[in-house]
Amino acid sequence: MIKLLRVDDRLIHGQVAVSWTSFIGADTLLVANEKARTDKMMQMAFNMAKPSQVLSIKSVAGAAAVINNPKHADRKIFVVTASVEDALEICKSCPEVKEICLGGIRKAEGKKMIERQVYLSEEDLNAVKEIHNLERNVFLQAVPTEKVLNYDEILKEYNK
């Protein structure tokens, strides 16, 4: 069972490893990112930062295969991607993914601030809209104890 898909360009760090994993009760942390899948240094850092849960690092397609594999149906999987576009790809191929949390997307040229830790480009926003159109719950929340911005509030902040 997929507990949550989080978009966070840092992938695994304190908020993900401690706050979110505990809050949703995940027993498996699945990182869906091509660079992380092939970068030994990133893998070593993630293994040091991760909590006691199982850690699996896959490509986006590989993560989708894990999510769709019935042998993992009893697991409580927390999926983390680095981009909204990767989250969209997973949503397109994994109907079980219902909750998508925008959590940490850094400032860059062409991106607008939605909240202090989340900046979206027009392309990001289009991917968010597409995820929403797949009837998924897209929301923004840095940590479980902070306020939630729902889809409509995300759009409103972007269009200010």
C-alpha cells in the first residue's frame, strides 16, 4: 500500500527520514530518481540518513514496477521523487498512488514561490494540474505539523 508520494528535491533528509516516515507509519522508503539510482555517493548518504525502514532506490520506471507488484501489497510504502514531473510519471502508471505531497522544491530561475520551501515553474504547475486531473489529491505541506495547502490554494498562490 502506498502511504504517500512526496516531491522533495533533496530526496532523503531529516523531514523525510524522521517526520514523514514516522507520521505515515511507513515500513519502506522508496526513492524514485535516476541519479540516485546510479550515484554511489548519494546512496551512501541516503543509507546513513534513513531511519530503520527498508530503503530502495530505483529509477522512476523501476519504482513504478515496485509499486505495481502485488508482492508488495502488504508494505506501507513512502515514495519520494525529486520532481513533480517524476511524480506525474508514477501517477500515470500507478493508480494506487492517491496522495501527492509537494514538500521541498528549491528556488530556481523561472520558478515562483508558493510557500517558503516550495517553488514551482510553469512546467511544474502543469504537471501538478495533470496529477490533479488524474483524480489524485495534490497538496503542499513541509512537515506533518504545519498547515496544508490544497490544490486550489496552490493555484491561487501561483497566480498571485
